[in-house]
Amino acid sequence: MKPLSILTIILALSLSALTSPCLAQGKEAHAAGFTSDNKIERAQKLFFSDQYEEAEKIFRESLAASPDDAEIMAWLAQTLAYKMGEQAKRGASKLSLISDGAELKSLYTKAYKLDPTNERAQLGYAILLRDLPGLLGGDLDQAENILSDLIEANPEKVLAYHHLGNLYIRKKEDYQKGLHFLKRALTVAKEKELTDEEAYYLNHTYHSIGKTYLEELDEPKQALDYITKALELKPEFPLAMLDLTETYRQLDQIENAKSELFKAVAYCKEHKYKMYYSDIKKSARQLNVSKDIDL
């Protein structure tokens, strides 16, 4: 599986359905920090508890009361992205995601135009530009500039390093440069007190590094520690489970590979994550355990 971001899947899937056929997917990190408003804080806590629909309601109410607040607008966009990610993982059709996908794009674009200095809006808009096809408004150069400017303005912006690293890996196939920025994110993270949001998403940086070593550089030994660390930080991470399965398989640690695959099967069945079923079945065939996989 190539690394895909939430906006690649969700925006390409839902927005391009308006013009041409496209893709679908999962989760990715955005900006840092919390606001002091109790209502917003409650919505943020719901978001980090994966209760996206409840969080969405509060963000919508808050935005209705403050329609020009770029921070709330970006939070709502981020929440929609994650809600759609959950729906996509459970097999939602692209037609069912069109409306929220179009709103997601509109919210991030408007938030950035309202306040180009708002970090959440900057990150969200940069991801939008990075992951959308050019015909749908994507612009890699502008995305790169926004993320680079964020880092220049705040060298401790962990998530900007993460997204810039993934830009080079996913879009420019400059794997060493991408790894440089991803590893820089880890270095900065170790040197500062992380916000709750930065800590929450750190597993994705470890996973992105491991996945790059595994899939792009054919170095499973290098991948192993990073993917293992991603799962230590977030054990319920099905994509990392499947990548660890493949890492063990390539390292000829077959029993470990089978064990990790069965964990992924159990988790995906429990949560009805149909998106991963085809990858699970592929791994099962490679490990000769298809008869033990009941999906």
C-alpha cells in the first residue's frame, strides 16, 4: 500500500466525484494547541476521543456564532475530514461523501483566506493544496512554500515538518529529503514540550518513516523500529499493523508476521473497517493462512 493521506482519499474521492472518478481513505495530522473557550475545548476533547459527529455539532454551533473565526472554521474542516475517514474505512460510497468533501475544501480555503497567519488554517490549506490534483485546485509549490514558511516562522512546528516530509515523499518522490524532514520532526519533538495534539499524532511520523523504508527504499530492517514505535504509541492503528506484518514477512519472521496479521484482522472486523480487507487477504495469501481469515 502506498502512503496516502486523509485528504488524498477524502478530497480526491468526494470532490473529484463531481468532475471525474478518483480515490478514498483515512487520517492525518493538522495543527497544534487548544483554545480557552470551554465549548470549543469540549469539542476538541470529543475529537480526540474519535467522537467526530458530536464534535462536529459543537464546532458548527460555534462557527454559527462566530462565522469569521478561522480557527473554528479549520477545526470544523479537520473534524469533517476525520469523520469522512471513518466512513470511508467502513466502506462508504464516494457519492455519500461528496457533500462533506466539498464543504471541507470550502472551509479550509475560506479559513486560510480569512486569516493566512492562523497555523491550523495554514496547515490544513497546505495539505489541501498538496493532496488535491491540479485540476481540482492542487498546487504543490504553494503547499511547499506555506509549510516552509511555517517552519521558518516557528522552527518548533512539529507538524509542519511532518507534512513537508510527506510532500517530498508522496508527491516528489524525493525520499531522502522527505525522511530528513520527518526525522527532524522527531528530533524537535524530543526537544520540546509537546502539545496534546502533537503528541497525539506523533505515531504517524514514525509510521511514515517506517513505511518509506519498507515500500520505497526496500529496507525492512530500517522500517522495523519505526513501525513498531508507531504501534507502541497507538496500538489501534490497522495500517501500521498491516505494514508491520509485511515487514516481518520480508525479514522472514513468519510467526511474528502471522501474529500481527491476526491482530489486524480482529481489529478491522470489530470496527468494520472494510477498506483494509483486500490488503488483509493479500497478506493472508502470502503467509498461507487464508483459511484462517474469516472476513
